[in-house]
Amino acid sequence: MANDTSVHFGQAQPRIDARAKVTGAARYASDEEVANPAFAYLVTSAIARGRIERMDLNAARAVPGVLDILTHENVGNQATPPQQMDPTEKPTETLESDRIWHDGQIVAIVVADSFEAAREASHKFNIVYAQERPSASFDSPGASSEVRKETERSKDPKAGDFAGAYASAPVKVDARYSTPTQHHNAMELFTTTCIWDGPNLTVYEPTQTMHGNKNNLAAQLKIDPAMVRCVCRYVGGAFGSKSLAAHTVWIAIAARRLGRPVKLVPTRDQGFTIRTYRAETRHHLQLGADRGGKLIALRHEGWEMMSRPSHFNVSGGMSTARMYACPNIETKVNLVHGDRNSPGFMRAPPETPYMFALESAMDELAVALNMDPIALRRINDTQTDPTNGKAFSSRSLMQCYDQAAERFGWSRRDARPGSMRDGDWLIGWGCATACYPSNIGPAAARIALTAQGKASVALAGHEIGTGAYTLVAITAARTLGLKVEDITVTMGDSDLPPVPISGGSNNAASTAHATDMACQQARSRIAAAAVAANDSPFRGGDPASLRLEGGALVGPNGSEPLAKALSRVTGGVLEIYAEFVPQGAPPGALQTLYEGVPAFVGGHSRQDVTAFAFGAQFVEIRIHRRTKELRIARAVSAFASGTIVNATAARSQYMGGVIWGLSSALHEKTEVDLRTARYVNHNLADYLIPVNADTPSVEIIMVPEHDTRVNPLGIKGIGEIGIVGMNAAVANAVYHATGKRLRDMPVRLEDLL
């Protein structure tokens, strides 16, 4: 029987790095102290399309303290463009040529003895452009469109005969939806510090891919990856924006040219154009159903706004096509190229925009059928992937709806639009489905176990605010039979064993399995020595029956102190290096892990099952009948995501996602000047995000789910699912309150007048 000191998954555990974070002891990339740094400042383009004809740098060079100025003319041929995680994701290059791809593109870098001198010099540039008319958005003259090319990783699901089935469907929905450009705006800026020690380069930079950064920089600089070290102990928010940066190599080159460290801290407004963001999208949804509500036909066509050179796309039809039982499905994705910086991944990249369209259309179908929206989803619930016939590893969607609906009080809902009121306030209730694919990737970890009952775990993980240090500590403590406070976790250094990019909500599953594997190997070695030893109470027994618990080796017939059991294996510290490769991983996945290239398994890509986490979002809104002021009264959300490692962190992750979903519905939109293709609200004063008064009540329900098919520990990612569907739930609530169907995000007061 486990004693009281045993650690179990699902318990509420305070973060082991909490004190460091709240006291300022946690070191983020720009906090790392370096000797005698120079300071870089970015010069960015004032036009969105064209070429640089000439630069007059005399006034800039004359500023006291200026040490160097990098342009395409003096360093353009010294590095190759970065190779992105996704081969179709091509950033708009910086400094390789005189070409201007978008407004705010980096065209030069000033390096000076002080930040102030570098900034002053940047304002003294005289750049003459050959300007061309830019294309800002979907309908702009000059924007070009193409059908997305399918790849092995990304295909448009199809099944049956959509056209024929839709033509004969007795009940139809045919509607168009849109979502805007949005930017991550994490608290921590996109900082970079580069230091050369002879031929070796050290980079302090917030990143979601330690080994990706390391290998990518080495390739750009044409040096051995062993000569590059990337360090990032904590990330102050990433949400998809902090993978590979186009500017990092130029800061490294600047440091090499000067022979001293160079530190870059871009401004907030520069962060809107030097890194990626969520692309704006358009959608055409067609649903056909019988009069009982069963879906007969589903078609989802999407359009995504790209930069000129990029073919990056999120292709959310791969998720929406799998949500409900339907025999006839068709999906399609179009790419529209304009003069914008390249988009990229942003929390729940495909699902946030694409599920908004599907879940809004499902609500419209429920209205057309005069059916409760939950009942419609129940009728079309399925345990089988409708696109390929594979079973879901687990699917607790209706359990989420049942628990959230009961807590929310959905049974008291009057379905008639505008029927629920509180004085001058119209009350609207809406719901929607949340989903996210369950991914896992190869990972490695190194542990060290001492006779004193202390252990350390080292891996090149990423603490992007999700509680990664604590998750690893919980996993190790659970398997080694120690207390969480007896575990020391080291992460954020590319010299440590590699793990996948922290994206796709794979981090918990990947790092937990690598950690658990290393700890299990330690237990196995101790147990094997115990059953073979003459002085052991376990001699001749089954080593598999022995476990580590409470600082001891424990079996069916007794126990002995860890120090004694460990002494049979080592006279000092037992060290284990483990490499975890998930079932179904592609050949060579372990090699590509060390090369910094992710190889996820999960979602719709698995051969045996389709693996998703599911949830149900409920929201109550209040709209003043005269002023149309809109307020969120409360949100209740239920999620089923397999094994929960740390209940405290999980609840926070879900809640953060829900709040971001509300933000996506009511606040966030990067405004684009259609004449100049420039972002207008590139700051935190004008880019709207919710505050406490905007989110008075958010309740999270964690629905228990045991899934042995998704992976051995049953862990599904939770970092991204929380945002999904909430924008649709809000739009559906707006319809319920007003009878007005809003199909374009975000909802603004003028849309309701």
C-alpha cells in the first residue's frame, strides 16, 4: 500500500519554481549577465513592398558610441536563411537582399555602446525606397491566390459524395465566416544576446525549441552544431511565436564582427512585424442534415492570408472534418499571398479559427432544426473518425457537455432569441465544442539518483509558463518514490538531452515519458541487483514486483532502505540516460530529434487511432438593449484530456485558454491599413486584451478520462484546447440574446447597433 509520501498524477502541486518567479530570481534570456555587452537596435522598413535604392548612413555613424551598422550590403551574404520547422514556412528574409516584403521588415541593425546611442542612430537613417503598391489583405488588388498543396503531414480530408448528399439534404446551412489577424503579445519581448568564445557561440534567447535553435543557427553560419549553445531557462510567454527567429543569426554575426557580446531587445511594436502571428482567415461552411438532425453532408473551405514567399498554413479542416459523424465530407484550403510578414503558429493554430466557423454553423443548424444545440451534437457524436474509420483513442465529448451544462444550468435556457432579460440587459447563452489533437514526440532525459534519496533530472525542456519544471519533478518523484522537493530539475540548455519543440501541446507527454523511462530504468537496475544478492530480502524474487517508495525499495514481503539497495549498483550516484521514442514514430525520429527537427505522433497522423482531447465551452453574455454594451457574465468549461499530471497547473492552463478565447471573440484584432499594408494598433494600448473586469467568472471542470491507447501514461496536451470554441460560444450567445447572427470576429459594439 502506498504511504502518505507517495506522489500521484492528478494531485495539486505548487510550482517548484514559483518562489523564483515571484521574487525575480528566475532568469529570463535578457536577464543573463554578460561582460561588456554592446547593444543592438533594429531599423525596420517604412514601406510594405519595393526595394531599397540606397542608404545614407553618415549621420547614423556620426552618433557617439556607434560601433557598427549591419545592412544587406556588408553582411547579406554571410548567412543562409533559417530553415523553419515547417518546410512551407518561409520567413520574410532580413538583410539577405534589398527586397522589401512587408512593412516593419528588418533592413539594418545598429550596434552601439549603449541602447540609447543605437536607438538614436537608427532614427538618423536616410533610406530611399523604390516603392511599389502593396496588397494588404484578401480583396486587395494584386493579392494572389492558390489552392494549398497537400503533403503527407497535411491533407484535406474527404469522404463520400458531398455534392450529391448536400443537394438532397432537407435542411441546409450555407454561411461564410471570418477571423482577423492576431498577435501573440507575450510579456517577454523577442530578445537575443550572442557571445563568441573563440569559435564557439552562446545564445541567450527565449525559445520553444532549444535544439532547433542550436542546429538552425549552426546551419545558417555553416559551423558544427557542437559549437553552438542556446540557453533559455524561462520563457515569458510564447504561444507559438518563439520558435526560430530570422534576426538571431545577424546578432551572432554582429557579435563576431565586434569581438564582444551583443544584446538585442526589440521594441513592442517591432514584435508585430519581426516574428509570426495568427493569419487572418475566411471560411465557407455548408452543412446538410436530415430533419432529425443527423448530418448528411459537410463542406469546409478556408482561405488563409500569407506573405509573398511563404506557403505556411494551418489547414484546420483536418480537425473540423473529424468532429462529428458525417458520411459525406469535403474540405479545401486556399492560400492568399500579399505584402505582409509571414504568419506562423499561434495557440491552437488551426482549431481557433476553423472551429469558430464549424461551431457557429452547428448552432445555425440547430436553429434551423428548432433543436437544442447540445442535442444536435449528441445526435452526431461518434467514437469513430468519420474521415478514415479509425476509432478515437478516447472521446469524452458528451461527458464534457453533460457536466458543463449541469453546472451552467443549461436546462433553464429559453431557446427563443431575446427572450431572457434582466431589466435593460439582454441575456445570451451559447455553447461550442473544444478539441485539440493529442501529440507526443521523441525525447531524451538524464537522471541521477543518490543514496540520500535525492534525484536530479536534466533535459533541454522549455518552461514557457506552463509549469514544465514541476511536471518533470512530479513524474520523477512518482516513479522513484521520492518527494517532489527531493527532485532537482535542470532545463533550458541545448547542451542537455533533447526534447521536441514546445508546441502542439506535446510537451507534457513527451518530457514525462522520457523522464519516466529514465526513472523506470533506474528502478529496474536496483531491483535486478536486489533479487540477485544473497543479503537481500528480495533474493530470488521477481524484480518487476519491486517498486521505489518513500525512500525505500519495497516488495510484496518487505522493504529495505534506498541507500542499501542502491549500494549494490553503485558506490556513489546512479546515472541513467534514456531515449524515449513513441509507438508509431517515423523511422529516424531519434536522429532528427538530435538535429532539432520535431517528429510528432498523434492527432490524425497515427496509424492505429485518432487521438484528440475534447471539451465543451459555455458562456453567458449580457448586452444592454439601448447602448449594446456587451459583458461576459460567466463561463463554464469542461475538458477531458486523459491523465492530468498536476491539477493546479492544468486548471490554470485551461483557464488561461478560456480567457484567451473570450479575448479572441470580443477584443483581439490587429488592424491593417489597407492602403499601406501597415499594422495600425501595434502596441498594448490599442491592441485590445481582456482585464479582470472583462472576465468576472471562469469555472473549469476537469472530466476524468483514462486513455491507455493515446500513450503509455495516458497524457494528452492541455495547453491549447482551452481557447478552442470559445469564440463560437460567444457568437452563439450573441445570437441567443439578440437574434442577430455575427459571423465575423471579433464582436464589436458597432456590430450590434
